[in-house]
Amino acid sequence: MRLETIAVHAGHEVDAATGAVAPAIHPSTTFERAPDGAYPRGHLYSRNSNPNRSALEACLAALEGGAAAAAFASGSAATSAVFQALAPGDHVVAPTDAYHGTLRLLRETFARWGLATTFVDMTEPGRVAEAVRPATKLVWVETPSNPLWKVVDLGAVAGIARRAGALLVCDNTTATPVLQSPFRHGADLVLHAATKYLNGHGDVMGGAVVARDPDGLFARVRAVQASGGAVPSSFDCWLTLRGIRTLPLRVRAHSAHALAVAEFLARHPRVEAVHYPGLATHPGHAVAARQMSGFGGMLSFEVRGGREAAMAVAARVRLVTRATSFGGTESLIEHRASIEGPGTRTPEGLLRLSVGLEHPDDLIADLDQALRDGDSDR
Ligand SMILES: Cc1ncc(COP(=O)(O)O)c(C=O)c1O
């Protein structure tokens, strides 16, 4: 079946007891045992499993073409579960450009847990080959990567990881399964912040790990999920599954709108650089065109004049909202360096834009007035 059909139907059955077509929400934390002590209906306690979570996990596995999925209370909880599934002394190769929270987890939390990490620029796969060691158990990729939308050649890095005896994890949050299928390029696990496009409406925190092989490292991720308990509520699972029903339509619209906005910004005299893999000028464009079926709804642009000029543009938008996060229906703009804080490598003049589902002409008009007003300020 094609992705649109999977998005609508996976993890969904008409309720046998009532005939309800839309799924029910099961807030129950516990489930009845049979007289013989067994659990014939499959659920025991909601930290271990819950009907809404199982439905979401089945849908996520189907969307990515994986064997199994584990849903978490946030993307970062899912990320942590992957690292917790490793053992102290293991080595990880991670990108220099990636979601700053993931990099902070590796630098601060998991360095203390005994994981050693080497950070490399993965746009050059040779750097990954140089970084792997006998203790390397995991190569972490995020592509396109937040906030510069750098593109990593998944097939090339997967080959290096395989030869090193390490597993490849791909954070597919930005591309989503609509635009990129990491398992087809050799990834072993796929990571999602469901907070973003999967739920898609800015009203749920969620995360997931999807596995090609349900055993091995994923079995330990599943154990961390049940014993650590960073699980999403049944309502959040229900909302995320509802969001996924329209995922393919939304992501294609986000992509089309982002391309239109990126092309406008690339022509604007007050814009120094536009980071969007859909532009032919982007260094990762050729790889993105090969491994993705669209370029996504996220872009960043650098305003001439650095931090002050960028902050002033963000202050002047009227339709776009100044807020962090991405992947929702409404467009968001963010001065990224100030949210990432000390030690950030993000350029001070950079604004990150989550291009929403508003008409792109209205977004362009808003950005145009925000950039133009700046001319009269000078
Ligand atoms: C690419 C990526 N991965 C993971 C995360 C973490 O997700 P969450 O905020 O749900 O913990 C984020 C958050 O922005 C992200 O952008």
C-alpha cells in the first residue's frame, strides 16, 4: 500500500464492541487478568502497553516500513532511550550539526553515563570513517539537520557503520516518512520527535524509535520504555495518530510553501544566505534530491547585519509567530542562536522558519514587510 493509505488506515480498526469508526481513548492504567492469570487481551499496565499507544506504534512502524516502534513522551525521551540502550564504554559517532538538545544529551548526560562521542561533519562521510573505533556501537545521523538543514548521504554513512559493526540511527523528524525512508538507505533505527510533523498541530509532545529489526538494540529500547516509563498518555497517542492521518498531505504542502518562501528570500537584498536543501545553491541539494522525494518545510535565513538585524526582522513579523518548535500548521520564526544559548555554533544573524500551511503568498508578504521596514530603520 502507498503511504497515504497507510497513514489513514495503519493502527486503525472499527471497534468490534460498538462499531465506532473513530478510535476510543483508553485512559485506563491497568487491564483485567483472566481467571488463569493470563492477559488474553494483550495489555497489563499502561507503562508497558496501552491500546492507543499500540495503535500509534503499529502505524509508525508501517509508515517507516519497519518491524516495530516504541512511542515516548517526547523526542528527547526517545533519543535518551536509544543512548540508555547502549552500555558504558560504548562509542557513538554523532554530527556537529543536529538538534542542539540531542548534542547536549550526548555531551552532558550520556558522557557521565560513560558513552564516548566523537562529533564530525557528516556532510563528508569520510569523516565518519575516520571517527569509528572498535568500540563504536552507534552512528547517529540527522538529515536534513537542524538548524542549517545540512544533508547527509544516508547510504554512504550506512555502509561505513555496517563495516564498523555499528548500528545507524537516523533522526527523520524533519523529513518525515513522507519525504525520506531511512531504512531503504540502510538505517537500523529511525528516530522521531512526534512533537513536530507527525502530530503536526503543535499540541502534543511525543517521540518514537522505529526499528528495522525488533531484536538487538531495539529490544533494549523497548525495555527502557517499559521500565523507565517516559511514555506518552493515551490521549497524546490518540491525537498523534489523528494528526498522522493527514501527514502526507500536510508535508507536501509544507514543502511546496517552503520552496516558494526560500526562493523569495534568496532574491531578497537584505538576506545574506538561505539554508534550504530545495535550492540548487544548497551544498546538499544533489544528495537531498537523490534520497528525498521533497525538501521539507524547514528553512533558515541569515539577515545582513547579524544578531540585531535578525532580531529586528523577527520583531516585525505579523502573521508568522515568534516561537520555538516546528512542524505545526502555523508558521513560526525563531532567532536560533539565542535559544541554543552559550556555545552555539549557529550564526547570530540566522532566523529559523517553520513554514506552515498558510498561503505562501501571505507568508511572503509578511516577510517582505518585516524585511522592508528594516530599510527605513537604517
Ligand atoms: C530533529 C529533532 N530531533 C529531536 C527533537 C527533540 O524532540 P522533543 O522536543 O519532542 O523532545 C527535536 C526538537 O526540536 C528536533 O528538532
